[in-house]
Amino acid sequence: MERVVFKIKNNIKIAKNVYEMTLEGNTSAITKSGQFVNILIEGLYLRRPISVCDYDSNSLTLVYKVVGKGTEVLSKMQEGELDVLVGLGNGYDTSFAGQRPMLIGGGVGVPPLYNLCKKLIAEGKKPSVILGFNCKDEIFYEEEFKKLGVEVYVTTVNGEYGIKGFVTDALKDKDYTYFYTCGPEPMLKAVYNATKTSGQFSFEERMGCGFGACMGCSCKTKYGNKRICKDGPVLVKEEIVW
């Protein structure tokens, strides 16, 4: 973990209540897809955790949804600097992927799968992607994934775009060797019950410190209590207790 001051390069709205922010600064502390950052927002006591969508040596892309005061303030920032804790969480392990991994994202659980997809492709794998949203206005990153050359399935709950239903509806009859998923807990539980292989789940959780000190985001697993911010946010299927 490192504390880094990033410069805001751009911050644009890409879907209903969803923004993409690009930051410039040192990203060397980020070592795996699926890690997150914790952003200090002026006037607010607790930092805001946001998953890393993409990164290179000197830039960081975050995609976030406006859900409260912190993200609302963040969405209005077009310039300036941000104090950011970088390289938090364990991230995804790609060594178990097999040749045809399936990536399953719901809503703002989609962003961390983007860099993961790029990494799996670079390792010679052939991932497929399922993106789940409530409605057409909420869809984002469909084209970005397609530009990577992977097969993309989009679901909407109301059926106005793509496959009608949930991500599990798109998962039916698909052939995959492993899976990676991120999204709201009801979706993760449905994916847990619907999948036929092992896989990795990234959990969204409220947290205080973001690096394991406050114990505020502890959860029970088959192997004892784990801190989502430090020992997670990624847990393997076999250790999860619902």
C-alpha cells in the first residue's frame, strides 16, 4: 500500500449515475487486477473505496456510481488533485483460469473485470464476458470489452437490451473452465449457485480504513474470519459462507 497524490486528468459521465475518472500518478503499488484504492475527499471523514478499472505505469482509471455524498462530490471534480491509498486488497489470481474463463459483472462490479480481461488475454487465455444491468441507460463498457476481441453478453432486468433477465440467464449452457465475478451480494450468491466450476468472487463492502486495521469489514468464511479490505475483496468459491 502507498499513499499517492494523483492529478485529475478527466472525469466524464458514461451511463446513468456512472462516471469514469482518469488520474495521473504513480501506480507502482498496484500489482493485480481486482485491487482497489481509497480516496480522501475533502470535508468527509472516511475515505471512499473504489475498484481499479484499468491502469498503466502512470495513469489510473476508476469507474464509479454516484450513490451518496462522497461519490456525488467526486463526480463534480474536473481538476485538481486527490490523496489516494493505492494497491489495496488481494486482487484476482489468474493462475487458476484455465483456457476459457468467464467474467461476470453486475453494475459497478463490471470495472475491475476490464483490466482482468486484458491480463487474461495477455496470458493467452480466451475469456468471455457477461455484463448485467437493470436497464439500457445503465449499460457501460460493452464496447470497451468488445474492442479487446472477446465475446460479450449483456443482460438487462427489464429486457430492453440484450438478454432479458440476470447474469445467470446468460450463463446457462455456456462452456467455461473457471469464472471471476464482481457485483452486489444477491448477484454473487446467484452466481455461486449457478456455476459449475470453481471461481473467484470480489465482494463490495463498506469499510473504514481500507487496509485491515479497523476490522470493520470482517466476514465469516469456512477458514475463519477475513477482512474484506485486506484478505479480500476476492474470495474463492470454496471458502464462502452465505
